[in-house]
Amino acid sequence: MRQRTKLLVLLALLVLSPLTARELDQSPQLTVENWLVDARVGAPARYRNLVLYPIALPARKLPDYHTLDQALALGSLVIRETSQQGNVNQLSINNQGHQPVYIMAGEILQGAKQDRVLQDDLWLPARSGETTVAAFCIERGRWEYETPTFDKSRPVAANPTVRAAARESADQSTVWSSVERSQAGAGYHASTNLGKTFEDPRVKARLDGYLDALDAFARDNPEARGVVVQVGDRILVTDLFADRAGFVLKFPKLLPSYALEAANEGGESASANPDRTLSFLRRIAGARFTSKGTPGDGKLLELNSPEGSGSALVLEQVVVHLEAFPRGRSSNDRHPIPIQRVYPR
């Protein structure tokens, strides 16, 4: 009798539960969907051909953590080549501190044998031990030690064109070609190092207007936890964060990368379209993400669909960071895909 009662209870739970067993396996996907469908688009900020839309999202709390720069400054994060000879697409990383460290894909690690960016976002647990992570080189040619370890990061992130190339191709040669095109568009030829492009006086002169006009964007939008970026008439990228602090801390690195794209494309104006921006977020929410392994904590999801490419790092049902790049100009004008799976929060 007792076994029969247990069986009936189990069957009732399966019938009444809003999540099937298959959907439970996809809970990180549901986390992304349920977060994005509540997104709200604020009043855009604009300078010439660059438009930034502040995106308000439901508040999500992360455990206490250090950013890449905080951990490097404390000396608790050690990033080095995997061996004396090194490997272009791998790095060794060790969090010796008492707090987790979050590193965003696209943050530029400076030094060692070549400047690098991580292939994916990484949530590295405290006292992680030596961990091998996948990386891309953004400095073609140099293969000699500048410093024994990566002791600092550059104050800018890789521009969205390079980030999208890395995400969509997962190919080092494609990333180098993307860096080369970005530098050529900026009129910079003194080095193959992407980070140094932003330091060139002529490039800085082209970016200064954008930076001066939009520097306070994150601070001026207190509800924003991310941004959708439009250059000219097309949406370029979205960067969304779980917590307000994450967005405010990363924005100073991201803004120059957005400005470089706008300066390279040229043009004097752009028409803001908040409805299209919201439709883009709805399409990303309805797109299919697939699981990808991560050497850190959390679940890493990758987006590779007709709607766009991107990734989301999910930690304990919280989206740490989501990046998404629409595919081509036409994807900016398509109608949103209906969301099929929305459950109570």
C-alpha cells in the first residue's frame, strides 16, 4: 500500500509540474529565457552613428566575487603560459584567492608570449588550482616573453567584430583576420596587437568624441544591467549582466570597443528604434542555446542559430553575462520568434 501511495504521488508530481524531465535538463536555457522575456528598453543615448540602449532586467544576485582586474591587483590570480614553450590557444590559470573570479571573454590579457582573450566567460572558483583554459591570440607574430605571467589586463575589451569572429568560427586564423580588418578600418598599421590600436593618438582622436559623450551612460541609467549597441542602422551586439555592479565595472572597457566599430563604419547619424531592439532581445530569448563545457563553475551555453551567435554563463540559475551578435543586416528586421517556454519565476 505504501509503495502504491508513493507511486501515485510521483505520478501526480509529474503531471502537475510545469517542467518535464527533458526541460529540467535544459534549466539553464529556461533561466536565460525567463530573464530575457522581462527585459525593458530604456531611452537611448546617441552620438553620431552610435546608439546605446539601456536594458533593465530583473535583479539577480551573484555570490561575492572579484573581477579580473581586482584579482590581478591583489596578486591572487596567476595566469601564465601552459609551458615554457607555450600554446597559442591555451593558458594556465590559478585562482589562489578566497573568492571566485569572473573573467569576461573579450577582456585582453596583456603580456607573456602574446596578448590573449579567453574563448569563453569564466567563473573560476576560489582556490581553483592550476586550470587550463581556451584562449585566442589577438597579437599575431610576437612569440616571445614580454613578462613571465599576465600581470594585468588592458583597459579596453576586444571590439565586437573580433568577439563575434571568435564566437562564430572558434578559429585562430579567423580571429587574426578580424583583428587585421579592424585595425585597417581604424587606419592603424604600427602593430598587430589589437590592444595597442586604442592607444594610437590618431585612433584616440577618432574615438574621443564617442567616449566623452557616452562615458556616463552606465551611471546615468541606474536600472540598466546591460546595453544593446546599434551602429548606423544595424544592431551590433548586446552585453547583459546579472548584477548592476558587473555592468558598471565592465562598461569602461566595452565603450571604447563599441566606439571603434562606430568610427570604422563612419556616418554622422543613426535613427533610434527601441521596438526593434526589444524584438532582437525577444528573438535571442526564443533561440536555442546548446551546452558547452567550462573549466570553471556554472553552465556555459552557446548560441549558434539563424538569429545570431553568442553565449551565456549561468551560475546557480543566474545569468552572469550574456553576449549576442545578430547574424547579418537582415536579422535586424525580422519579426521575433514566439517564446514557447515561459514559467513562473
